[in-house]
Amino acid sequence: MPDGTVRIMNRINWLFTATSLSVVLVSVERFSFTTRILLPPSDFLRLHELVQMVAIILVTVVIPALLFREVSGNFSALSARGGAAVFLVFVVGVYYYSTGNGVHELASFTFNTYCDTATVTGNLCGGLFVNDFYTGNILFFVGGLLMNVALLVLERRNPHSPVVGGAFVVLLINAVVYAVTVVAYAGFDRVVVGLVYSVVQCVVALAFLLSVRSRYRQFPLITYLAIAYTLGAVASAVVRLR
């Protein structure tokens, strides 16, 4: 690969690594000691929700924004026909993703702290359950889907030089790590919202991959997402059906 292409692919692979590690952190942190620490005044939140909303989810928005920069050729692709529409889809995705996370985290705190989570009764706890597992998650996953679609469209319009050798191996490893975290929220969650999202994202990514076929090495993001969500969705479905 030419030096310029190597530098671009190195940046993209670093962002793939950051993506995979960040989604691992999202999952791991949910089982950490932070869920047992209530914050003053008035126990308004657990440390867990604060860390998720203020730091971790922020990172999972910043990384796609940097990927947006890479696949758009430092934003130059936005000047092409439809570029503004793709940018708006990404922005709407960020909004729904962030709003969904906020709704989910606040409802999750109150529901898990003050309700019987095994037997949900009454409008208050019932409403918190819905906001925790459905309203928040649906908005979150719709936002994630829109962000990814914008990135996929941009890369489909702006192929790279073929990714070969060690760079492609790193891409594959990152995709497998990401797939494991997909299973965490799609295969083991209490409701099937995550599974539905992973299946839809799998279909979308595979559709883009089929559109490039043998040229897949020129489209690292499409390849990365197709592998990650195909493995994740299939494994999650197997877990659910056991």
C-alpha cells in the first residue's frame, strides 16, 4: 500500500480497536463496583450511571465522529451530492443515541434501586421498566443504526486502496472482539430489543458488503461491521434459542 494509504488504514484500525475496547468497557463496567455506590445529595444516582453518561458513552460518540472524518476524506465527501443528507442522518443518529442512553440510565437507576425487579407491579415501576428496557434502548439502538448507516454510505462512495497483510488481520481481530460484546447485549438481555437491533444491523452491513463483493478489502468499515454483526447476531440467536 502507498504510504498515505498505510497511514489512513492505521488510523482506521486504531479507531476500530478503540471501538471494540469501548463497547467492551460499556459491558464490563455494568458489572463493576460502580453499581453499588450511591452519590450525594439524596442518592440521586449511582456512580455507574454517572460514569456511563459522562464518560463512556461520550467516547462511543467521539470515535464514530472520527471515523466519519476518515471515511469522508476529511469531510470533503460532504460537498458531493447527498453529502448534507448523510451528515444530517449521522447527527440525528447521535441525538437519538445520546437521548436513549440518558433515558435508559436514569430509568435503570430508579428501577433497580427502588423497585422489585423480579416482579414488576404498579404504574411507577412498570413505567420505569418500560423506559429502562424499551424506550431508552429503542432510541439508543435506532441512533446507533443511523450513525452506522451514515458511515457505511460514506465509505461506499469513497473506497480506499485494498487493505492487505497485518492491517487486515488487525481488522478481523477487532471485528471478533466487537462481536463478543454484541452477544452480551443481544443474547443475554432481559428483552429482545438488542437482538432485533443486531439482526437489522447485520442485514444492513451485509447488504453493503454484497454491493462491493470481491472489493471488500477496499471497504474496511463495511467489512468490519459486517463481520462483527453477523457473528454477533448469529451467536445471540443461538443463545436465545437454547
